[in-house]
Amino acid sequence: SSGINAEWPLRPGAVQDEGLARISNIVKRQKEIGLTIGDEIDGQNELIEEITDKTDETGNRINRQVRAINHVSARAGNVCGYWAVIILLFVAIISVIIWKIA
């Protein structure tokens, strides 16, 4: 044996070429991973947008219902006033009838 490794490349730049090929493969895999992650992020962003839209719609519906409840509550306060007037009129009519009879 002459002391030279049989696997040693015959061309001086072969080691660099092999290293560059490995680096190239690593970069390609990382690019594929990056693209896959990007696609996943895009999908997640679409889901977030849908959730945001649904949340906005629900918030708007809740606001409309709160306004409707407030409107009904305001009317209910007037109904109590109407009942008070009706009772007072009823008492007044009964008082007049009792006064006429007596």
C-alpha cells in the first residue's frame, strides 16, 4: 500500500463538489419544509379570518338583541305607568259610584 486512501477523489475539487451537493440537498429540504410551513400558516390565517368574521357577525347580532331588549324594557316602563292610570281611574269611578249611592 502506498499510504494513499483508495476513496480519495482523483479530482482536486471533488470534495468541495460533494460538500456543495450535500448543502444543496439540505437547502432544498429546508425550502420544502419552509413552503409546507407557509402553506400551513396560510390555512391557519384563513381559519382565523373565518372565526373573526363569525365573531363580528355574532357581536352585531348581540348588539341588535340588546337594543331590542332595551326598547322593550323602555316600553315596559310605560306599561306600568298605564296600569297606574287605569287603577287610579278605576278607584275614581268606584269612588264616584259609592258617592252617588250614598
